[in-house]
Amino acid sequence: MSASLLFSFVIGYFVLLLVVAWFTSRNSNNDSFFIGNRNSNWMLVAFGMVGTSLSGVTFVSVPGTVGDFAGNVHKGFAYFQVVIGYFFGYLVVAFVLLPLYYKMNLTSIYNYLQKRFGTIAYKTGALFFIISRTVGATARLFLVIFVLQEFILKSFGVPFVVTALIILLMILLYTFEGGVKTIVYTDTLQTTLMLVGLVVTVVYILNNLHLSVGDAMRTLTDRGYTTIFNTDPKSGGFFLKQIIGGMFITISMFGLDQEMMQKNISVKTLKDSQKNMITFNLVSAGVNFLFLLLGGLLYLYAMDHGAQFTQVSTDAGTKMQLLIDNKNVIGDTLFPTMALGMMPQAISIIFIIALISALFPSADGALTALTSSFCIDILGLKRRTDLTEKQQKKLRLTVHLTFTVIFLACIMIFYTIGSRSIIDKILDLAGYTYGPLLGLFSFGILSKRTLPQSRIITIICLAAPIACYFIKQYSVQLFGGYQVGIELLIINGLLTYIGLLSISKKAEIVQQ
């Protein structure tokens, strides 16, 4: 497949995004950027959020996990345990958190912490969001940029850092003015193209292997690819841990995340926003299952075209590899290798368009949300009466550009570290960075106690993830072989909650 042809489609796609951005950002102002003038269509938001929540990581990494190994068996559809947890988590967001945000008429959801506990808790929450979203978004960006680099731009002799810079400049250009107002429309376009790519690839493989969906599921089951539930209580993948952990990941990474909530609270009414959440929840579960089916089909397709599993010895012990031209493609490289090297040209083009469609929704929203949170929560832009609208806009654009530079630096760190399956890294990192947010919001919602105006709040929120790191590292030795997995987020949130409880006091009763 010609790299030049693929690159021309990338450029054409970007031009289309710029056209959409130009139409949607006309007459935009700061409210357009931050909350879309609170006039977004709930159906567009719901559909666009599918792309944002899935991202390039789901598109590339989730299919790759199906044939990966946990011990001596395939992981199969085990990721769907987490998806079940997501389903329950979205219901909590819709019927517990959204009513709270609408009742308080928030632009930044971290204003809740200010009204509940004061400025220090508020800025601490915003700080942890900025750290969490920066790490998560750049990990997702890294994966897709890596694919574009390896399969397209590398052949032109373009260094990875230049590829990353080009992609970031593309995102910066079409979000610079319109913010949320633009993203609602571009995410809808991008989600459509991503899902088209998913469905077309599934249909092509089924036809190529002469299988119906039922035949494919039976074949995958016979080969051990469709197992969902892990029943080993000591395993990091135990189904109860995965479901409960998935629920709290959704509550934290979605309900306590300014990027995701920024789009929800841009909808005109609470009722419409809740309809958006329920619709998105159902569609997202179905799409995730389809990605797992695609993963199983990709492994069948690879083996039908000469790939084979081989056991190799390494310093860390023996492990299984799936070799194609002496290259191991288990994990994140499976789908790109199949689509760009072993399928017809039309599928390769559809894959690239779908991949960059999966890239942009997660990246553009993160960049916009980080800019919003830093401007509103850290700099207090909405409270700055000394600045004109024009001066506020100039400051916002400066922050937007600064976060683009920070994104580039983080992407290069991930490039240096590398990873076979980035989705595991993202869930792991989320356990550390979102835990303090979970603890802060839970303490505010579940208790009526107050916190002192002291930096000890920040210290507690920093200490909890550090303690969690050591708990995770030594859990097998400390707890008789028990492995801490996705429940790390819950442990982190609980430690934060206990720490806050220890410094809290009863709320004073105001006499009427």
C-alpha cells in the first residue's frame, strides 16, 4: 500500500475538519469555547461521545488484547468485564452527578469542590484533573501517532517527534477558536467514520473467511477467544474486581472529568443530558463488544494467512508470540499490520481514516477541557473583572498553545518508554491519578463534614497515590498471592477519603 496515497487521505481528512471548524466557530466567544453556549444538541453530543470515550486506544488496543495471553490462556473477551462495569458507572453519572452539576449551574465541575470545601480543595481537584487528563490523553495520542509513524511517515524519513508535532498542530488549528461548540460537530463526524471503519473491516474478514457471525463466534469459542469471566479471586482480572473497578473508572474518568462533563453540561437541560448519557451508554457497550469480535476475527485472519503462535524464551521467562514475517504482532500492532499489510487497498484507506477519526475526538476534547480547567479553575478567568473579553481570549489561546507543547513532551516520554498494550497502561495510570478526585467528590457527596482551609488537603491527595504504588508493587507478598488490579482506583479513593475524614470536623448548624 502506497504511503503517499495514505498520507494524502490524512491531509484530505484534516482539510475537512478545518472546514467544519470554520463554519462552527464563526462568532464564537469564551462561552462557546468552554460550554458551547449551553446549547448543544443532546443527540449529537451522545453520538460524538462514543468516539471520545473509545478513542484510538479502543480502536487498536482492544482488538489486540483478545489473542494476548494471561498465563497460558488467551485473554479473550475479558475486557468486556470492564465494559459491564462501565454500564453501571454511566448510570451513576447520569442520575447522581449530572443533577448535582445542573443544580449548581457549573461551567467547571470542580467549582463543586469550591462551594463544598473552599479554594484549596477546589484547586487540588482541578490540579488532579489536569494531571489525569494530560497523562491519559497523551497515552492515547501516542498510540495512534505511533501507528501513523510506523506505517506511513517513516517511509518518508520523518522523525517521530515531527510526526507528533504535525498531528498536534492539526488538532490545535481546528480547536483554537470554537472549542466545545466546534468539537460537538467534529466528534459526530469522526465517530461516524470510525464506526464505518469498524463495521467494514468486520464484514470484510467474515466474507474473506467465508463465515457468518454465528460461525465466527463458534470458531472463536472453540479456540478460547470468547471467554469473558475470570473466576480466580487472586487474579488481577477477577470478574468482580473488573466489574466494580470498571464502574468506578467510569465514575472517575467520565463523571469527575471536566472533558467529558464539559460536553454533557453544554446540553440545554438536565433531562436531555441524561437521555444523552443513557443513549451513549447502550451504544458504547455494543461498540465495545464489536471491537472484541473484530479482535478475534483479526487473529483468525492472521492465522489463515500464515501467522502462527510461537513460544519464546526471554530473561523474564517464556512467553507466546504471534509471528508475521518474524515480527510479533500480539497486541497494539495486530490491527495496523493486518489492515495495512495483508488486506486490500480499500480496507487500508478505510482503516487509516477510521484510525485518525478515533484519534482526534479524544485529543481535541482533552486539549479543550484542559484549557478550560486551567483558565477557569487555576487562573480564575471567569472571576477576573480586570480583563476585557479580548484579553481573556488572548490568555485562553496562550494556555491552549502551552498545553499543546506539554502534550508533545508527554508523547515523547511514552515513545521512549514504549508498551505492547497501551490500554492496560491507561487503566493502570487512571488508578493513580483519578483516585484523589474520587475521594474528594465522594467525601463531599456522602458526608456533611467540612474540611479546614489548609494545604494538608493537597498533601493527603498526593500521599494516597504514593501509598497505592507500594500496595500494588508488594500486594502478592503482603496479601498471600493476591494481585491488585483495576481496583487500585477504589483503594486510592478510599485512602483519600479516610485521610480527609481524619482532618474533617462536623459542619456547624446555622440557627434560623
